[in-house]
Amino acid sequence: MMFGYGDEWWVLLLYPVLLWVPFGPFVMGGLGVWCARRPGPWPWLWTVLLPLEPVGASAAVIVLPWSQPTRTDDLVGYLLVYVAGITVLPWVLGYGTTRVVRAVRARRGRGGAV
């Protein structure tokens, strides 16, 4: 029994959500670098599976109160901050930065100007 009720086991699904806020951008940035350095199915699979639980659990909390209509501005704010800002943007920055650095180094290595 947690918090005095036997049916509140689902709160355990929200602990990764709390950890995803401070550590998620660093994890997703690292996954973006991993995807850029080692192309293949495993980095891409981990990129999708790792944030699935924290993002999915928090999305369920936003959408599930069926008794009240979901407010569009809350949903848009969640998608912009939690999904795009914490999850997607750091991955894109890590992936893009690594690809640009590798391209610049390859260009210099082919006999380009110093």
C-alpha cells in the first residue's frame, strides 16, 4: 500500500517522468551523438524506446481525465516543452553537431585549406 491506498501503484510510473526533466536532455543529446557516430538499428531503437515511458506516462496524465475536456493550450504547451524541448531538440542538436563536425573534419582531411 502506498500513500494509504491500495490502488495507487500507477504513481510508480511517474518517477521516470520526474527524472526525465533534469536528465532527459543530456540523455537525448548523448543518444543523438551515438546515432550520428554509429549508424545502425540499435542507436535508433534506443532513441525511441528510452523516452517512451516518461513521455508516454506524462502524456497519459495530460490526456486521461476523461471527465474534463482536454484543453488545447495545455496539450500544445506539453508538446512544445516536454516533447519538443526536452526530448527532440537535444537529440537534434547532438546529432546535427556531430554530423557537422565530422563533415568539416573530413573536408579538411581531403586536402582542403588549413
